[in-house]
Amino acid sequence: MEEQKKEKENIVESASIQDKVGTLQFFYDVELIVSVELGRVECTLDKLIKLRKGSIIELNKLPEEPLDIRVNNKLLAQGEAVVVNDKFGIRVTQIVSPDGELDALAAASNNSK
């Protein structure tokens, strides 16, 4: 009797996993906007209006800092710029976890220097 109960639980658990995988597959065709951010800057409308060809906008990041990879404007990863077949690409160097592990790793790295 106990054996049959365990077998039923395993079948239910297996079906549950298949349902979840099937549910995920439903989202595979959803299109997302992926962008790479070099840096940010705040400026006034006056400064924006004065921009001309050749103007330089100074960003808040240093050239050696990793670039932010965003999906639907949410930080997902960081990476470095590369050239692939005469086009820009980005090599992922870190995945950002939702619970802030990247911040903890960065702080630990800075403390060890």
C-alpha cells in the first residue's frame, strides 16, 4: 500500500515538472529588448539643445569598467566590448543575481586590493 502511494506521488511530481517545463516553453518566443549601457549622465535641457555634430558627452564610467547588459531596462549582466565580424559584440563576464550577489562580490574584490 505504501509503495503504491509513493509511486502515485512520483507520477504527480513528474507531471508537475513536465507542466512547469511546458509553461516555460510558452515564453520562449517572447521578444525582449536587450541593450548595452556604456554609462549615464544627467544634464539639463539647455545642454541637450546645444549638442552639435562632434559634441562629446562625458559619461559616468571609466573605459576599463564593465558595460551593463540590460533586458527590458533591468540589469542582467556585465561584460566587455568585443569586435565580431567587423561588428560590435559583448562578452558576458558576470551574471547579476536578483539578490545583489554582484554587489557583494565587487565589495569583496575591492576590499582584497
